[in-house]
Amino acid sequence: YDIVVIPLLAYDLPSSMAWDVAEIFITSAWTLDLVFTFFRGFEGVSGVEMRINKIARHYLTTWFIFDVIVIGLDWVLWAMSGSD
């Protein structure tokens, strides 16, 4: 979805209910993925790490900030598009 839609944003495409529903669905899926990442193990030095506190620390110090910025921007853009 993102690979197709993001380049199309360069054009002034008409809005439709299908696009709006797809945008909410995809943004919600990415938001849930952010939460689920706290419960997904990672490859550590001594093997796969599955302890929640270690997973959370690893995620918070690697991709978390980037993910929050990108997903937060998606939600802000969606909220702003509703005010048109």
C-alpha cells in the first residue's frame, strides 16, 4: 500500500471513502505493530532474547523513536486531512 500510495501523493488525486478507509487501516496496522514489537524477540549476542524487559530496552534504544515519529506523522497528517 505505502509503496503505491506515497508516490501518488505528488498528484492531486480525488479523495474517496476507499482511500480514507485504507489509510486508517494501514496506519492502525503500523500502530499495532509498534506495540507488538515490544513482545517480539531479537537476536542477541548469545542467541534469541525473549525477556520482555530486554526486548523493551533494545527496541527503545534502536528503532522506537523513528517508528513513533513516522507513525505519529501519519496520524497528524490524517487528522489534518479531515479538516479540509
